[in-house]
Amino acid sequence: MAGGLTGCSTAAYYWQSAIGHLNLMAAARPVDDWLADPATPAPLRERLALARRIRDFAVSELHEPDNASYHRYADLHRRAAVWSVTAAPADSLKLKTWCYPVIGCAGYRGYYDEQAADRFAAGLRSEDGLETYVYGVPAYSTLGWMNWAGGDPLLSTFIRYPEGELARMVFHELAHQIVYVKDDTQFNESFATAVERLGVARWLAEKADARARADYAAFDARRRAFRQLTLQTRRELEAVYEGNQATALYGRAQTATKSEVMQRFRERYDQLKARWAAEGTPFNGYDRWVAQANNASFGIQAAYDEWVPAFEDLFRQEGGNWPRFYATVKALAGQPRPERDARLGALLAASQQSEGESLHVTQKDTNERR
């Protein structure tokens, strides 16, 4: 099977990983050198200076690691640092996993060459019958293991992001150096996403100007609306696959119901786009994702989103104190998976209940004022 790699293909995979990362590291130069170089374009110079301020903020205010990471910059001359392949069965959102040295098992497989990623995904589809999703990744973390060699560099693949998005990227990747649990992609990515969201809120409030705050607010509102739509669709697909709907039995009935869910998803997305256009902020940035949407793409999105409200609630329980929050997350990471998931599930349920009560109070207040 394509998913069950042979010894030769495994060796080839690790060879491309090693060479790809070494080439990336070799392309990196100290930020000070780029800033001192007269040939460095002024816009890049400004972005590097901004990234430096963001990194300093991550260390001083978010208590993220102060090490070799993000003191260097590399121009990769390509649109992504790596291309990740994710895969899932036709009747499940559970991602196929691959296991690696150091990090354990994860629900994705990274390639430094896009065509190599596409070929691997094609094999998973044709030989294993899996649904696949290939996407470009602008940055990745070496979890602090490469600090002796210069750490993770800033990259051309994300340095020109809007200010809020650049801050999110740096905060997210540094968070992986604080807590990382082997074999639990959902825990790791949800934690890092929570840190980035909490961190960027502080950055924008304390360091950004009104224009940057407005730009971020507009983009983030669209992102949250889209994620709510995909969450709704994930829940509907899970109900189909788990047999919780009367029509979701086996074979044709299940396939038909899945198709109906996906059709509703695309119709709702069209409605969402129409709303954005009516509000004077047309946006088509999710079109490609929607066109390719399948179990693999919904599955990997769940890894980044599922436990985020739980971690944010935990942060609030710790009084917004970053060191205490990290210590609690580390303790949680040390628990067996069932206990860890149960704790996060309870936090998530409490967060959703609190949000629901807040919306009810807001609606009640609005009605009383009418």
C-alpha cells in the first residue's frame, strides 16, 4: 500500500526531509545582516524590523522561549516552506497518521517539493482509497531541537503577511517549543492556535495602530465565520459517519447523505460570500479550500481548531497569567490521552455553555431595548 512505506521509500522520504531542511537553514542569514545590506528592499527591511519587535513581544509579554529562533531570515523563492499531505477514509474524519523520530505520530506528511507531495497523495488515493488534501505550509517548528544550529528562521513565505497575521505566525510556532505532545496533533495545534489568538489580541491592543487593528478585525471576522461554517459541517459529517441520522446507514444511503452535507456546505459558503459582498468586503480567499473540501481537509482543520476554546478557557482560569497557563498545560500534557481529552472536553463544554448564555443575555437585552 502507498500508505505503508517500504524501507526504501522511508529512507527516501527522510533524505528529502534532511536535504530540504538543510537547504532552508543554509539560505538563512542574520536579520542584522539583512538590515545592514543596502541591497535589501525597504519594504523587506520594514517587515524584518516588525518581526523583530513581534518576537521581542513574544518573549517579554507572552513568556515564550528566548532562544536562537527568528533571529535569521531566509528567502526561499517559493510560495511555501513545505507541502503537507493529509489523508482520511471516505467514511471518517479520522486522519491517517505517520510516525517520525522525535515528534512521534502526526496526521500529516511534509514534503519540500510540491510535486513530490502530489505524487504521494495520488498514491494514497489510487492504492489505499483515501481522500487526500495537499496544502502549502508557510512555516514549521523544529520544537527547539535546532537552536544549536541557528533556530527556526523567519521565511519569505510569511514575512509579508499583514501585521496581525505575522504576529500570529510567530506566536504559534514559538508555542510549539513550550509544549509538544507526541502522537497528539490535535492537542499540539489547538494549544498553539490558542496562544496565537490570545497573543495577537494583546499585540494589537498594545502595539499596533488603528489601521492594523481594523485590517485584522475584518480578516478575523471572515475567518471566524468560515470556521464556524466548517465546524457545523464537520458535526454533520460526523453524525453521518457515526450513524446518528436515520438515513445514515450503510453504502449508498451513507454516500448520498454525505453528498447532501457537502452540497449544503457549498451553498452556505455561497451565502456567506454574498453577505461579505453586500457588506462591502467581498472575499474569495476560501474558494480553493471549498472546491477541494473532503474528509482530509476537514480532519486537519479540526486538529487546529477543536480544543482552542478549551485552552482559551484554561488561560482565563489561570487569571491570564502566561507562566501559570503554560505550567497547567504541561501538566495536562503529561496525563494519559483519555484523561487529557476528558479534561479538554469538559473545558470545551463549559466554554460553549458560557458562550451560549452570553448570547442569550445579549439577545434578551436587545429585545428589551426595542
